[in-house]
Amino acid sequence: GAVVSQHPSRVICKSGTSVKIECRSLDFQATTMFWYRQFPKQSLMLMATSNEGSKATYEQGVEKDKFLINHASLTLSTLTVTSAHPEDSSFYICSAMGRLFTEAFFGQGTRLTVV
Amino acid sequence: KQEVTQIPAALSVPEGENLVLNCSFTDSAIYNLQWFRQDPGKGLTSLLLIQSSQREQTSGRLNASLDKSSGRSTLYIAASQPGDSATYLCAKGSTLGRLYFGRGTQLTVWP
């Protein structure tokens, strides 16, 4: 399968600061990337869909001004959690699809802890 | 609203048993159905992908079926092993590649 790399795998930040998570497709051009969030003992919830060169589409209930998504190239999408609070502590994971793909491939995920 | 339900939430069995994990979903408009494995604190490992035009897929000891009319999928694990212990997630795929996940079945296989 295609390879998607997510960085960092773990991050701890102070409340009120911003943190950026990167999602890269290593061996294909990702026309679409997806961002998910998973709270402890909960399922993965789709946060937003981003297409290269256009604004992300956010799922209902996800604050677009808090979770900034940039998909400026065909191999990189970033999620920035702005003014992070302890309740933002979660597991964030991305997936990416190429133009002719029938499925998306997942990164390794990022464990965010806000203290 | 997309809803995916997995039953049971947890399952503990002795090694060697054959298992069936269940997944049901609302909205019959489905692009594909995917089963994943998630180990504690880790990302996702894709196990099987069933396109909407297919009825089942097999990989080794795993077999997944899809019944769109009833909105159900099952994952069958044959001859379970302790290494199969993990959380198994079912996800319904939409046309645009979005996945809607169930809460998972936490499987423990003891020797």
C-alpha cells in the first residue's frame, strides 16, 4: 500500500499555545487528505476533508478557526491546533487518497497532550 | 447522520476459537466497508476492504462480508491467537473517501 507519514508521533504543549501536526504522502500525490480525532475509549471522528489547493471542509461541530488545515501541496497537509486547551488532548490521525485510489491510507497518528 | 454500530463492545475468548464481530450502519449509500485493527496507543492497520459491489473479502484467517440491503458487515476470525488481541474497527466509506467509524470491538484472546 501507499505510505503516509505523520509527525510528530507525540507532543506535549502548554495550554494556550498552538501546535502543528504534519501529514505527508511519501510515494504518491495526495489529492485529498482527511483528519480524524479519537478521544480515549471513543471511536475515530472525522474532523475535516482537505483537497489540494482549496479550503478544507469541516464536519459539523468542528471549529474551523481552532483547527486550521492547510493542504498547500500534493504531498503535505498540516493541522494546527490553535490556543490549545486540555480538552483538546486527543489522538489525531490523518489519511490520504490519490486521484485514482479506492481507499485512503493512514498515518501513524499523533498523541497530543495539553497541560 | 452517519452511524456505525459495533457489537459486541468487548470479547474475551480462549485461543483457537472462531469469532464473529458485527458491524451495522445506517444509510444504505455506501462506497465501501473497511475493517481495521488498532493496537493500544497505536495507529490503524487496514485488514480488509469490501467495495460496495462486492459481498466479501478474505485474507488469511480473516473473512469479511457485506450486506448492503440490511446495512451489516461481519468480520470472521478463524482459529484465534493471542496475537489477534486488539481493537477491531469497522468503517463505512462514503463516495468522497470519508470514513465513518464504529466504536470498535476490543478483543482479548488468552492462551
